[in-house]
Amino acid sequence: MDFSRYGIRKEEFEAASSVLGREPNECELRILGVMWSEHCSYKSTKRLLRLFPNKGPKVVLGPGENAGIVDLGDGIGAAFKAESHNHPSAVAPYQGAATGVGGIIRDILALGARPVASMDGLFFGDPGHPRTAALSSGIVRGVGDYGNAVGVPTVGGKTVYDPAYNDNPLLNAFCLGFVKLDRIVSSQTARPGQAVILLGSKTGRDGIAGAAFASVELSDDSKESRPSIQIGDPFAEKMLIEACLELQEKELIVSMQDMGAAGITSSSSEIAAKSGVGMTLHFDRVPLREKDMEPWEIALSESQERMLLIAEHGKVDEIMSIAEKWELDCAVIGETFEGDGYSILFNGEEVASLPPSLICDGCPQIHWPSRIPEDLEKRRELELDDLPLPDDWNEALEGLLTLPSLAPKQWIYDQYDSMVQVNTVKGPGHPVSVLRVKGRDSLVAMVFDADPWKCYLDPFRGGAETVARTARALAVAGAEPLGLTDCLNFPSPEVPEQYWVLEECVKGMAACCEAIGCPVVSGNVSLYNESPEGAILPTPVVGTVGIIPSFREYLPSGNWDEGDVLFMVGPCNTSLAGSRYLRSRNLPLSGRPLEFWGEAEKDFIQRALRTARSGAASSGRAIAGGGLAAALVKDSAESGKGAAVSLGIPTRKDVVLFGEGGARALYSVPMGKVPLFKVIWNGYPCIVLGRVGGSSLEVEDAFGFTVEELGKKWRIR
């Protein structure tokens, strides 16, 4: 039998045959080929993901469900997760991005949580590349149109431009929802003798084998894979959200699973495997929108806006009534039973019979060989003595501010409704997105960030830095980091050098999570992100969620007051390695990022939280991309206030102004609060930069711009 045509490796075929005591038939092979794809099985990364800490005092639900949940207090939890939709967005940008948003919303819904906010990670090619404009505009429209129509605000995100993404853009979608902790719906609570119900849109041929498509490299023939791209309907999704939440509120369902990758097969087999029950499905009962669909097509269709429900038979009529009310198709397509069986019937004939445990957990894990890249040390060579200081500092800053990855993204934000549901306190364009929790004084804060350049130069330090910078931003705003989700976007693991980079990035991320006490509660892995033009940069994207106890303890950025004293806390001698400044000067990606110091990160977070909660500052911003210079410019532009800054630091001025990395922040402090601020930061590097005032931002012996000039470039609406 030619099992390879279904994406099955020899050892996988032998493993399946051994469990079954026979060779799988064609339908079974097609099912295993998708469910054992990299996208679904994580066969190359399971052992690495075990390195992440996933427990903590605020963790209600960790990895293993559709999303993670952290405790916000008062019986309310925040459910959140990030998911990739990279290959679909590369082949069909608009629909690929739109269905990526729809899918992550359903992940949150599957736990019984109301989706209240989303963010996106967008990684585009060189703006001058012939495909970048079309890909980026299609992806952004897809994100905006779907989110706007379904009524879930897009409140923040990350956008990066680099030639490494020319033919393989990345779309990472994040969603957060609120759920009552005593009303969480699980995929692990099905019991024998219950009904299996399909709710939502009809099933068609769109999206068949989409998960398998996401598990291979993009090629010149990828356009032929457009049938693997799902088609989204946000209005149907809105109906589905309201119907599912009503079913949950009336306690009519015992389990629920969204239909993402591998469709009915994944949702049903995962419920069966996690709950320890058997399941029989009758595919002739599935509502179809296309004629003559084969059983395997029904099994693997990734048609959107569908949910799988488990309920007691006695509640089916009421479920049907609610589905009719919301104008959704609804059908009982199977039942659960005691045992480890998973059977698919079609017109009375059994077309597949597999143990759920085999489908979900039976794929043999792969331990790819790992090897340090031969050019790694060469990448890290950066001699500052060979890097002359700018002749014109104003020109250098202009070049930095206009760098596509750093410049304001108004053209993106303007396409997003960030205020629908009226929970948004701080939306796109700000370092931290902030939501109110209705009926409570507390606020939820979120950051979605990445730094692929540092991961390329030193994957361990880059991975740690990626996690750290999200936690720093939250802490400066007054939010205690509670947990994080991640999207691990990497090229082929079959290349030993690329697998080593993946390993090291995960180790660095895990080390930072352990040091700061911020567990990973959910996530996603996306491999094989490469095309004939080359591989993407290693791109782990991290979404971290925190809580601010009250509005009074929220410290915004860009809130300078006249007469405030400007402080920089953290090391002055940072690193230009992988910095935006070097890229703005068209210099090679080079250098080695700062070494990760876990104790320093933990210390910084604790001090930053004390600063916000004691009211010791009027404004705070964690220093990240673009360094201190970018932080000064953004705060000045957003506040509409100037400042006189004198560095007076025995370190190269370009390193102080443009260096990145390390636990650093820029604060503006009212004169009367200076003693308290100094007490909080006593024993930590802390220097006075100057005073707020005047109509210009002037950095002594460096650059100077009027506030009006900066506002035209940097003011966020």
C-alpha cells in the first residue's frame, strides 16, 4: 500500500498497523495522515513543549484544552490562546487571515467564554518586494473585516517587516474571552450514552486537508492548494457565538469542541480520547452543502463556523430549538459509548474504525538531529569600533523612526474596530492593550510581541528576551503577569541547524518563564515556514496577560506632565545586536544580544509594579524596539510635551540611545514623587535624564525635534 501519498511515514504506518492488528483502509489512512501531520500532532515538538512551566497560583486551566484560563478574581477567568494561520494566509491572504481570526475566536468560545478582544502578529516581507503589498493588504483586510463583522475588537498586536517573510508571511491570531469559573465547558467531560451534535454551518469541501497543507513547505505550486483554504462567514460566527453561550448558560451541554484543523475528525476524536469514551458517528446525518461528498471528505472538511457538542439525549429538543432561533443548522450525528472505539458509519456501512487514543496520541514522536549552525559565531561579530557614530543625529533618528517595523501602523489600525463591546481602555498603537472587566474595578492588560532578529543571532537569549519584554511592558503599566500563550513559528525541523535554533529558543523562553513565574497556559506550533526563496527567521510570538487591580493603579505611557523628572531605570550599556538602529543603517544582521539574567528580570517586575501601584510616576514605558530614543520620541509625541535630556553616561551614545535588550524603562515622575520613586528603585540602575517642558525634545549633543514635528510622525490617536 502506498501510504506515503497520505502523508504517512513508514514507521507511522507500521505503528498504526500494529495497534489495529491490520492495515488501515484508505479512509483511515486519510484521517491519520491529517491527524498525524505536524500541525495536529506536534510530533516534532512535544518533548520540547514539556520544558515550559504550565502551573501557577492563578492558572485555572493549562495546556490540553482549546485555550488556557487564568483567575482574574471574583469568580471570573480570562481564557486566551494564540494560533497561527500562516500557509493559508500566504496562498489566499484575505480568506487565510479571516479564517485564522474565526478559528481562534472559536477556541475561546469552546470553553464557554465570551470572546472580548483579539490581537494579531503580522510578519510581512520587504515593502519593496513585488508581493508584499498584495499579501499585507489582503491579510490586514481579512483580519479587520472578520473581526469587525463578528463584533470582537482588535485591540493590539505586532507588525514586522523583513525580507525573510517575502514569500511566507505569518499571521498569528490571539483572542481573549471572559468566563465564569464555575461555568467552564471542557472537552474532557463527555460520558457514555450521550448525543453527539453538530451545530453551525453546513459542511462543504473547503479546507479539506488544510492541516496537512500547513505541515509542508510552501512551493511554487502552493497556489494549487487554494481548495485547502477555508472560507469564513463572520455573520454565521456571530450567531454561533450567541447560540453556544446560550446553551452554556442554560446548562444544556456537557462538552464542546470547535472544528478547526481536521474538522469533525479532530473535534470528535479529541473529545472521545480526553473523556475516555468511545464514539460512533453517522456521516449520512451531517448537513452538507455539496453533493456526493465522500466519507473522508466529510471527516476532514475544515468548513468554518461549526462546533461539536455533547449533550444528554433528553436535552436535544431544546438545543434544536435554540439552534433554530439563531438560524443555525443542527443535527445529532452520533453517540458516545463505553470503551475505546471510534467508528464512522456512512449509509449503514462502517468506513473507519480506530481507537481515539490512536488518532490523537498514537503518532510516533520524531527526535530530529540537532546541530549548531556553522556560521553562528560569524553572525555574532559586531565590532563597535568599526561602526562610526552618526554625522547627523537627527538624520539617524529619522531613519530609525521611518523603519517599516517601527513606524506607526495607522494604515492597519484604521481598518480595525477596536472599541466594539466598549471594554477597550487602551487599544492599538500603545505598548500595552488594556480592557475593563464589566462590573469590576480591575483591568486586564495584554501584550503580543516578538523579536525574530535576536532569536536569529542567539536563539536562547532571543527566546528569553521575547518573553521578558512582554512581562516588562505589563509590569510597567501596573499589570501583574499571570500567564502567557505562544506561537512558535519556525522553518523545517528536518534541517539540523534549524531544529537546534528551535530547541534553543524554547529553552530560553522556558528559562524566562521560570525566572519570572509566568507559566505557559496555551499555544501553537507552526513549522515548515519556508519557500524556495528561503526560510523565515525564527519567530516565537508571545502573548502575555496580566491584571491591574484597579484603574487607579494603571500607569499609562505617553502621559508626561510639565515639570516631571525623566528617569531611565536599567542598564545603560545595552546592545546594538539585532537592533532596529543597525537595520535602519542597512547594516548586516549581526551581534549578540544581552545575556539573560532571570533575577534582574524578576527584580525589575516587582519594582515596576510597586511604582505603578504607589502612584510614584505619571507615565511609564518599557524600553524595547528602537531603544531609549524611540521611547523618548513616542512619549513626547503622545503627551504633546517636550523635554531637555542630558545623558552624561560614559558609554557610546549610540548604544545608550539605540541599544535594545535588558530590563529597562523610561519614567516621568512628578517632582513631589521623586523621593518615593528613588526609594523604590534604590539598588537598581537608575539615572535622571532631564525635565519635561518646552516645545521641543532635545537630547544634548544628539538630536532635537519640535513636539509638532514628532506629533506628525508618532502621535497615536
